Amino acid sequence: MGVVIIDGSTVRAFVGDEAEFRKNVDRRFKELDLNDDGILSSSELRKAFESFRLLETDFGVDVATPPEELTRLYDSIFERFDLDKSGTVHN
């Protein structure tokens, strides 16, 4: 297994390359848009969050996070992206 180190200059270079950044954002959006309607629903984004398992592990060790805490967190993240408060996120 290889190790990849991403430092600030790597991130700035990536974000600074607008065409490459947009291409990657568009690709990831399409991966998350499970029904291919051009819109991310709360349930589609939640499935993505759950697949990342960001809050369910601590350095590779499973941790128990109460489901209601996960729901509150996922809902609050979704609300940050739902700019028009329509219950969806558009690309």
C-alpha cells in the first residue's frame, strides 16, 4: 500500500486549476446522483456520507455513534449545500 501526502500547496494547485477542479466536482456529483436526475436529494447525499464512514471509525477502529446524532449531522451538512432550501442540491 502506498502513502500519498497532500499538503497545502497540492490542494491550492488543484483548486487553482479551475478546469480540473470543475471536472472533478462534476464527476463526483454524477457519482452521487444515484437516479441521474441532475439533483442530489437528501437521501442520495446521506448514502454518500454513510459510505464514507467518516464518523463511524476512529483511526480504523469502529466507534458507536448514535443514529440520531448521525442524522442531525448529515441533515446539517445537507442544509449547508441546499442553498435555495428546496430539499435538493443542484450541480
